[in-house]
Amino acid sequence: MSEFIYLYRGGETNRSPERMQQTMQKWMAWFKELNQKGHVRDQGQPLERVGKLVTGKQKTVTDGPFAEAKDVIGGFTLIEARDLEQAVELSKGCPILEVEGVVEVRPVLKMNP
Amino acid sequence: MEPEDHLFRREAGRMVATLTRIFGVHNLALAEDVVQDAFCRALEVWKFRGVPENPSAWLLTTAKNRALDVLRRERTARTFAPDLRRLLESEWTLAPAVEELFTPKQIQDDQLRMMFSCCHPRLREEAQVALVLHILCGFSVGEVAGAFVSTHTAMEKRISRAKKVLAGSRKLFDVTDSADFAARLPAVHRALYLLFNEGYHGASAESVVRAELCYEAMRLAALLRENSLTSTPATNALSALMSLHAARLPGRLDSSGELLSLFDQDRSRWDAQLVAEGEQLLDRSAVGSDLTEYHLEAAIAWAHTTAHSAHNTDWGMIVSLYDKLLVLRPSPVVALNRAIAMAQQEGPGRGLAEIRSIAKSKRLARYPFYHAACGELELRSGRQEVAREHFRTALKLARNPMERQFFEQRLTAPAKASSSCEDRSDHQSA
């Protein structure tokens, strides 16, 4: 088994209370299923959409990220899967895809080459 | 744990009402933004960590904290509720004041303030109902449009115009014992009545949406009952009327989702608990000398709901209640219903004669159940061809797929004389 990180980007947020609740329930159902199948190493954390950027030798601190709303990372999950193909397949159930969001699937580099 | 159904929508109404009370009615849009933001945070956090023990309290606390941020940040740039200005200005009083404004009693009052404010006399009834549904029931513009079978653009216009009137009213309606209050309460009753009727008869083909409108109207009516000022005999009568009709919702559709006439419904499927509640409310409404249309309609509903079958319904009493209703709210549809009750009591010939004598019956020409009622009575008088003609007209005028199916079925299988008096006629529609 290998480890992968799902990075959740974007996802339209301007929806009615009813739709938002439905979206949340879909996320919970999706995580539950991944957990039951033993694919979740760490469910991860949600991230605030704003923060600071610290840059360069000067350690300049600026407000950020300046990415477009659709590119901002909203959270991450540590996944266990056989290979990249399976990790990608599993990500297709993510509810963020229904609201114009993106799941970025990245293999975690292994210690042993 | 799973959040209860419609939790966000319900909380949206409470949160917007309270935030608007604090920010001032001119900052309604700001209040809506803060609520939206609280839901976004809930969505983000809960999906990773699960729903908290008390989700309503979590949402309220989030909204309260965001409100404090906004009040501190925009104190100089904006004016908030004028009557709270002093309290919100100083850092010493700000937090305790906001804490106090978020207590359950206050939140309850804020919902009443908002309900009364939405029923502004400068707004037409349809706009009042749309605003109540949007602000207090948390329906998005699109969802309100869906419920009223209107286009998104038309509903957006209606709601944003209504919001402008609301924002321009400078202050939320003060629910205190004043002349204004007594004058505004009937408008609030009317709006809730229309909301309920939209659910019961509305054009939306989706029965889930329709039932939800009924339940929202009942929830708001319950808020009126919980305040000693708004808990009047008319409020109880309106609530009774809603409970007694809602009790029949489970029997209104058959297993394939088709509309059933009152005469063909399986009465064992009616909700006994709602019937009991409705009876209690009807008892409570019978104090004082006030007799409103809601009293009469509730009494008519009660007569239907407590009868074991259409045949042992007390049609004489129903006719006399319709007589009184015609005095309070003269309408051709009420007269039509009276005629149908009369036919039950004295035969189809009498019913047809009554229908023909309805004043202003021209206004019924576009009402499908008028033609259906004529069809039924002709059928019972043995005039099949005339009856069919009436059913065809009714079919052409049907307002939604359920009505269409209902009339089609009467047209193709009219052998069994039933009655096209729909479960309950919308008395205001003609």
C-alpha cells in the first residue's frame, strides 16, 4: 500500500442553506465509505481560505494566498491506496466535484527508493 | 451524528432575524452574508470533524462571533441598529450586549419582528409571502421560484424589490401592544395562510416541496402562538385550520402519487395526532367574540376530518358554515364549495342550481374545479355527455400535472360517480 494526499481546491460556496447541508451530508457519507474500506490514513483538516505568505531571505510577510478562489486549497486528506490509479479512482466520489471544485491527488514520496 | 433534516434552512431564518435586529434592517444584506459565512464554516469543519453535539448552538455561536468581528471592524464605517447604538459603540458593553441579544427569548422575538416586518403594507401579498419564505424559512431565490412555479428572474426581481422596501422601513417592526400591531397581525395571518395554501394547492408538481411549505407555515404559526401578544383566537384558529388540513396530507395522494378526491381518500391514513392537535387549537380559538374566516374554515375542516366517511359527514352544518364564510369573505370559490356541500345534502340537481346562481360566476371560468364540479353533478344526474364536456374543460385549465391526471382519470373512467370537489378548495384563488 502507498500513501497519497488529496488536496481539495475551490468548490462553489454561494449556495442555499439547503444545498449546503446536502453537500455536507454527501462529504460525510463519502468519508464514511472511504473509512470503512480502510483507505483513510488521516481524514485531514479543513483550512482557512486566508493566511500569510512568508517570502525570501527577507522573510517578507504578506497576506495570502493570492490565488483565485477556485485554486485555494480548502483542506487535505491522507489516503492509503494500492497505486495512483486506485487513489484517482477513489477520489472520483468526492462531492467537491459536483460544485466545480478539484481534487488534486499527489503520491507521498517513499523513504525507500 | 447526522444533522436533522433542513437544519441549515431553519437556522438561517433565526440567524438572519437576530443579526438584522443587531445590524439594523438597512444592513439586511450584511446579515445574510454573515449567515452564509457561518454555513460555509460549518460545511468545512463538520465534513472533516463530524457534526457537533449541538449543531444549532454551534451555528449560533459562529454567527455571534462573526457579528462581533463585523461590529468592531465596521463601527466607524457603518451605522447599525439605531436603538442599540450606545451599547454597540463601547467595547465595555459590546460583548455583553451581543451575548444578551443571542438568548433564546430574544431570538424568538426577532423572528416575530421579522415576520411582521415582511408583511409591510407597501408590499403585495405575494411579495410578503415570498419574503417570509426567503428570509424566515431560508429558501433561496431559486427555491422560492420553484415553490411558486415562477421563473428565477421574476422571483429575483420580486424579492429584491421587497427587500428594498424592507430595508427602507428603517426599523424592524416592534411587536408591542400598539395600534400598528393590531393592524399588522391580520396581514401576518394572511401571509401564513397563503403560504400554507400554496403548499396544499400550489402549482408546484413536486409534492415534497408542497408539504414543506405547509410545515413551514405551521412552524411560523407556532411562533405566533408562543408569544402572549400574538397568541390571539385568530392565531389559534389559523393554526387549527392548518393542523386539520395537514392531517389529511398523507391521504391526499394514492400510492402512485395521484391526487385523490376527499371522497376517495383512505381516512385511516389521516394523521390522528394532527387531528387531535387541531381540535385542541380549535377549542382554544373559541374564546372572545372574534369570529374570523379562519375559525369558519377550521370548523369546516374539522367537520370533514372527524367524519368516518363522506356519507356520514354533517353536510348541513358545513353548508351553514359556508353561509357564514360567504358573509365574511364573499368569493365565488367559497360559493362553489357551498354548492357542492348542498349537492351532498339535497342531491345533484340542487347543487347545479346553486352553482348556476353564484354571483360573479364568470370569475370561476378559469378555475378547473368549477368545471369539474359541474361535471360530477351532471354525471350524478345521469347526463354523461354533458359531464364529459365539463371534464374536458377542466383538463384544459389544469394548473399542474397532478390536477391534469386527476381530471384525465375523471374523463376516462367516469362510471363511478365521485366528487371532483378537491380535498380542499383554495378559497382565495378566484
